[in-house]
Amino acid sequence: MAELTLQAIEQLLEKQTTTLTGKIEASADDLAEMIQFLTKTAAHKDDLKEQTEHFNQKFAEQAITLNFIESQLATLRKDLGQLSKRTKEDDGAFVKDLFKLKNRMDQFEKQLKKLKAVHA
């Protein structure tokens, strides 16, 4: 009976060993396939360098555009400030001119009344 048990254990071990070996080989094949896929599709240093140069160039172009826009905005702000100041000055001068004209009208009306009184 001891032989029967030993023989059964050996068969069981051989079966499990074969199954395990097959699984290891399948896993190794899968791993090799994954490695091949990664090496084919992975970016290399040259690819990354090209991408970096491309992005650096695009960022530089955007920086130039942004600098141009910022300078235009600064110019517009300066012009708007000058226009605002000039508008205030012009408004003040316009009000002064209106007061002068009103005073002249008042004087003409007084002179007209005097002339009417003299000729009446």
C-alpha cells in the first residue's frame, strides 16, 4: 500500500509540475509579447527630443504673440488715460466757454433793454 501511495503522489507531483511548467511558459510568452509591444510602441529619446523641440517652438511663438498683445494693451491703456485727461480738460474749458457766452448774452439783454427804454 505504501507503493501505491508513493506512486500516486509522484503522478500528482508530475501532473502539477507539468501544469505549472506550462503556465510558466505561457506567462513567459505573454511577457515576451508585452515587451515586444512596448519596445515597438514606446517613445525613444529621439522622439521625445523632437516633441520637446516642437513644443518649445510653439511656446516661443505663443510668448511672442502674448508679448505683442501685452504691448498693444499697454498702448491702449496709455491712450485711454490721455483721452480721459483731455476729455476732462475739454469739458472744463467747454463749461467756461458756456459761462462766458451766458454772461455776454446777459450783457446784451441788459443793453437791449436800455436801448428799448431810451427809444420808447
